[in-house]
Amino acid sequence: MADNSLFGIHGAALEVRGQRMGVLASNIANASTPGFKARDIDFRAAMAGADGPGGVGDDAMTAATRYRVPLQPSIDGNTVDLSTEQTAFAENAVAYQTTLSFLNGRIGQITRALRGE
């Protein structure tokens, strides 16, 4: 069942969205850390680097990670804009849940087919 053809691109999408959630959470957690540079993962770039059944490799994730350009520079060098990060986190969480729901539905279909229902 680890074969990527059963789930299409959704397995890789879930992986990228999970990694992105971690990056955005790190940005939020470091909103008050002097000199912290906010990062984000470019979803399209990461998905373009998906290498078949192996999913998204570390090289693709690293290449898709970008530093965020601050809307308003901070005196202490921190580039986290808390409202931007919270919005991006919420949008990513919804997309993650949507992808997870699709995969759960697909797994349910496969389970019912194996049972002969």
C-alpha cells in the first residue's frame, strides 16, 4: 500500500504540507527572537521536486524553502510578521486536513474493495 499510484500526488502533498506546518509553527514560536529570519516552503516548488514513488526528497524541500520578505522591517532584525504567519498556518492546516480527508476516503474505498463490499 506504500505505492504512490494508489494515492496519486496526495501522499507527497500531505508530506509537504506537514513540513510546511512545522516551518510556520517555528516562525510563530520565534516571533520575539531577535535576528530570527522567517521561512516558508513554496508548495508548488516542493511538489515539482516530488520524485515519483519516493515522495518529496530532502533536496526538493530544501530548494523549496524560502526566507520570507518582511512587510515591515524590525529594528532587531526579526522578519516574522505574526499575522502573516498565523494566516499562512491556518490556510495550510485547512489544506492539510482536506488532503488527509481525501486519503482517508481512498483508504476506505480500498478497504471496502478488499472486503468485497
